[in-house]
Amino acid sequence: SVMKEVSGLEELELQLRAILNIEEVIIVAGDSDENELVKKEMGRACASRMKKAFSTDNIIAITGGSTVAAVAEMLTPTVDERNIMFFPARGGLGENVQSQANTIVAKMAEKTMGQYKLLHVPDQVSDDVYSSLVEEPAIKETLEMIQQCSMVVHGIGDAITMAKRRKTDAETIQKISDGQAVGEAFGYYFDADGNVVHKVRTIGLQLENLENVPCIIAVAGGASKAKAIAAVVKQRQGRKTILVTDEGAANELVRLK
Ligand code: F6P
């Protein structure tokens, strides 16, 4: 589009695709660290990219966070007949109510006139509770959907920021910082090379499951998330990931290259 050419964002998208070695990058103007409205624009761009990828039947796993919540706000009903089912990718990652995947799936279903399933899992579970939980019919049903998942939409966060936001215990924070984790997604903490440093033990989508998902969209922006984005995307090299980000993160990623 003309606007994009004028702002040079298309050029930046090409550069970022090469740096991150991923299939598609969508960049919105501005830096969400500095301006809340930019997060809304990322939400809009992500929502429209999701709609473009919809087929007749859609089973969509999403994670929580404020950015994915912004995506929900921007979704609209589909024009043609679509079956759309939203569910949380993983349960109990420790977010407040507005940012929980459970809350966001309900919102997405409402906005698209689709359906949703919840995943009720406490944040910290013992081994015993964990093994009986996965046998619960409602949870089993959601876990089965993961196998048929057609799309994943997830946020990315700075590792230490996320560990603190989740009120992670001191010992685990130490492990995360000793392991030099820089990025977090799905409850997995990654170092700069994309190695898993720590993983929140919870039910739902595991990293391995991503391999079978045809469409993966990561949505994250702000210069402060540049290292996190690189770490999370790197571990998927060669795989199909669509990154929706902002100019702030993109410029920083180019600078760090
Ligand atoms: O906790 C869910 C989650 O998607 C994390 O995996 C991610 O790091 C974080 O939220 C992103 O949150 P925000 O968009 O608010 O920065």
C-alpha cells in the first residue's frame, strides 16, 4: 500500500524476514512501549491476518497477555460460513483475569460469533493433581483439540519480566536468570539461541505440538521485546511463523543483528 511505501515499513519487513529467517513479517508503525495505541494496531493487523488464513473449519489455540487481548478486540464476524473454535493453548500460566487465555477465548468467540472451550487448570499443581487433571473429561476434550489445531496465535514476553509478572518463586527466577533466558512464550523460557531454559509445567500445547500446526502467528512489539522475539522465533528456524510486530521492535532487531 502507498502508506507502507511512504513509511518504509515494507522495506523493514523484508529486512526482518531475512534476519529472523521466517516466512512472513507484518510491521505496524510506532513503538508499543511508548504508545498504547500501537498495541491496538498490532491487534488489528493480527486479526486481519488471522481472518485471511481462515478456512471452513478452524480450531484456534491462543495464549494470554495484553497483546493477544488487543487482537480479540479487533476481531469481527466472518462474512462467509466459517466454523471457528477458540481454546487456550495452555492452562494456568499465571495472568490476571483480563490477560488470561480463558477470558480472551470467550471474547474472540463473541467477536467472531464463533465458539470457545475453556481450560481450567490451577497455576501450580502437584504431580498427583496433575495426573488426575489430565483424566478429567473436559480437560481431555480440550487436549484432544490440540491435535487438530489449525492455528496458534501467541504472545511473546521478556523472560524476567514474565517470570516476575507470574510471581515465580525465587529459586525458579534464579534458574531463569542463570540460564540467561531472554524470551518467553507458552510458558517456555528461551535463551538467545532458542534453547529452553525453563518450562512452566502445565496442561495444554507443548512446544513439540507446534510442528503440526499449519498456521502460527506470533504477536509482540516494543523495542524492549526485541531480544525476546529473536529468541522465541529462532527456535523455530525454517518453520512457518508469521510475526506481527511494531516498528520499535523491528528497528531494535535490525540494530542487534
Ligand atoms: O502469559 C501469556 C503470554 O502470552 C506469555 O507467553 C507472553 O510472554 C506474554 O503473555 C505476553 O504478554 P504481553 O502481550 O502483555 O506483553
